Amino acid sequence: MSFPGPDKSIRKADLYSGTVIARRYRNRRIGEFLKELKLTEGRSTGIPKIIRSMSNNGSPKPIFDTDDERTYFKVELCINNNFINKNIETHNKAQDEAQDEAQDKTLSYSLSEIQIKILSLLSKNIASKTEIATELGYKSIAGNIKRAFNELLDKSLIEYTIPQKPNSKNQKYLITHKAAEKLKSLKK
């Protein structure tokens, strides 16, 4: 957006078609100063250059707009769809990698010794809480085992074998793929 708009000697139809030829300059001194700084060309080639560059880039045509009084000049440069798709794919891939890395760090630092033992046992066989408690040397399901199971379930490291009935007397647990991979990396 630029205020004020283009000189009135430039016809709106020429502006929209990209064939702009300016006969007058609004402020010659400022124009020459900007030309010396290489910020402008001073030959009224900006609009055709924008159109050509956007076309070469495969982007949609730019949209030029002004009012009859030439109080403003607005240019919309629409983003190239290929860039959007590529940017989204790159962003999603980077985000997935960052999440995986964060989960890996969280898993390796936040698993208690008992949770690692439970995962290790479940990596060999599907088992109930009672079977795991017995295997770990407990006579009953102690509070620390209940907490370990709940945390492993919350972190999606283990799953119910009967998910629709979590309190079933036949309930057993299995290790998730994510936990199995992490367990392998912890053993290395």
C-alpha cells in the first residue's frame, strides 16, 4: 500500500494491464535521490517487472488497485500454491521430527525403573497386572505398580487388550510400537 497513489497521467486501464508509461514525475528530486541509492530505476519499469517476475515464478498475477482520486496505490502479490504446499510439507515434517525428538527425550528421562521393567516384560509377552507384579517379585499389586501402569497408559506406551472394558478381570496389557522402539534404543 502506498500513499498517495500513482500519478493521474497514468490511466487505470494501463495500470491494470501492466503497460505503464509515466510522463511526469511527482517529485523529481526524490526520484533522482532514490535512483542514486539504487532503490528505484526511474524509468517506470516497476509494474511490468513485477508482472514478469511473478509470471516467471509461476505465481498468480499481481493485483493492482487505486481509486479515481489516486489517494492510494495497492499491490497484492499472491503466494504461489507450490510454495504453500512445499512450505506446509516442510513445516509438518520439521514439526513431526521435533515432536519425535522431544518424545524420545521425555521417554528416556521420565521412565522410572519399574516402568522400564514393565515395558521389558510386556515386550516379551502380553500380561495382566497380577502376572507382572508376580514377575517383579511382588505378592500383590502395589501402589507404585498401579501408578506405573497408569503413567504408561497415559503416555500411550502400553495398551489394554480389551479397551472397551478397562476394568475387566480378564484385562491384559501389551506394549505399543512406540514403546518397543524406545525400549530398543534404551538397551543400546
